[in-house]
Amino acid sequence: MHLNLHKKAYKKVLLIANGYEPYHDDISHLAESVHYIDPYSQDKNYIQSLETFKKYLEDNNLDSESTKIIYGSGLEDKIGIQEYLDNEFSIAGNSFSKYRYLSNIYNLDEAIFNKKISLPETSKSYHYKFLSKKYNSSGGTHVGNNIFSKNIYYQKYLPGKTYSISFIANGEYSKILGLNQLFLVKDNIKFPFLHSGAMNLGLSEANIDFPKDFIFSICNLYQIKGYCSIDFKILDNKIYILDFNPRLSSSYRLYTRKYENLMHHHLGLIDNELNMISDQYYAYIILYAKKDLVITDSINELEDISDRPTIGDSIKKDMPLFTINLYSNDKDDILFKIKNRIISAMKIIDCYNTQLEYE
């Protein structure tokens, strides 16, 4: 399929994603009108229930015939809304039913694993060497030592750096986009595994040999479509899959300037070769509020930020404040810039630090 890139592909698009900004910029060129729901903000009121969501659709004249649904994180526990969208609307990428099934990595077919790649051990009951993980969640808010929550399982804790691999697929073939190092929030007792950013790496860096046949097998077996990512760790030269995100995830922003027309490929609008247009390093850091606070004009002193709150906004403790975005031709330089930007932000606003795992 070859698309006239100057022509709008859709009449209306509804984007539902935590931190919608990196997707919105790419989508705005593809539709006559773009609506968005960001569950991180007050928009969460629109998805409190299926009834409130339907009212939002009605109030904004978003009908199934003219509206394309694009989604990232934010609807994990909204099963009723997921089922309604699957039944009534056209969904970009994978259906919500496929997403729910595959995001539980223990549903993956055992045949696609081998001696080089596996899943962490699980337990039905709490053990100090295991972490509690909640089904239907995202961003690390569900990972910890909470033995009293419902809808959880226990996964063996694995030490070391956390990575992800990003790829895009069309149901028939897949292309690996790159390898990423993931960062966690620092000194957050309640959410010690909160996702706090990422940086892309060269596929040959960090001496990581992720089996390409695993990506091919999972895409072929489950007819995967669109942008996806897999989180993993390495222990004793073996890869352990931690999470599979068969949907847009925050790491998408690492590649939107690295590859030409990436969103077009996610939506299946074009099927020609995906061209790399930049070999720069890119990193983003999400900073979270350390206490309940109100945004002041001092935020204007900060550079290179997106998802910028408005002066006067009230931000609850542990909620995201904004995102720092950095580019560089040099890996050491971008890590240096990350540290400086975080230090500058912490002087202005009461936020958590970020655990840069290269330290």
C-alpha cells in the first residue's frame, strides 16, 4: 500500500495514551481532527466507566464509522471499554483482546522459547526473592512487594539492568528498530520499579545478542501488527522476558525521529521499506512529584521538556510532572546531559531522582 502522505488518512482519530504528546505530533498530520484522552491527567474522568466513556464519545461526535482508535498505555484495567472498542470501532495495531492475552507473558507459546531466551520463574505465594506483579497494568506501578493486592502473581526478582527491544510488524514480517536501556525512579518506597525513562542503544552495544528469530516467531504466530516492545533482563548470558507490550509504549518516542513515517507504518498505511533518517542517541526521562504540589512559573526555567504542565496545575504525589528529552551523537554526552537536567529540575521542583543504571 502506498499512501499520499499529503492527504489525510482519517476523518477523526481518538488517541488514548498516558503521556499522549509524542504520538499526537505524528498523528496530527493524518486526520482532519484528533481527539485525545490522557489517563495521567484529569482526562481519566472520561474512562472511569464505560458509561462516562460513551458520553465522551457522544459529546465529541466520535462515531464508529468515522473514527480510528489509536492506543498506548492507560486502559489496562478498563476491560469493558476495551471490549466495547473492539466490537464497535476500527483499532490501530492489535485488538484489545489480543493485547490482553499477549501482555500476560505466561500465555506465550512455549515453542518459541529456547536455551537462550526464557521466562522468569513464578510462584503462587509470596517469597522474599519474588516480586508481586499485577495483571492489566503498566509503567511499573504494579511491581513490588504488595502481598495483599488482588489480581497479582509473583515473579522471581532478577538483578541487573533492564532493557527493551522495539520492533514493528505488519502481520507478515517484522523489523527490529533498536535496543533500549530502561531507567527506574530512585528512592520511591511505594513504587520502587516505576518507569522513569529510556535511552536507545546500538543493536551491537552492551554485548546483547537478542535472538531475532524470537521476534519473528512471536509476530508470525500471533499475527502481530504495529509498534511493539519487549522488556527483558540478562542473567548468566540468558535473556529473560519481563513484559511484552503489543501496543504503543513510551519507548516509541525514541524512534519517531530516527525512522521516517514511523506512525504510518504502525497504522499500516504504507508497506514500503522503513528508512532510518538519524543515528543519534535519544533519551527521555520522566520526573515524578515527590509530594502533592502546585506548578509555579519556575518551570519555565527548564529546558528540553515536553508533557509540560500548566502553571497552577495541582500534581499529586507520585504522578508524572513532565518529560525531559535529549539528543546527542555521543552516548557519554547524552548521559552527562541527563544528569545535569535532572539536577536542574530537582533544584526547582520537588521531584524524585532517576536511577541511571549505568552508574
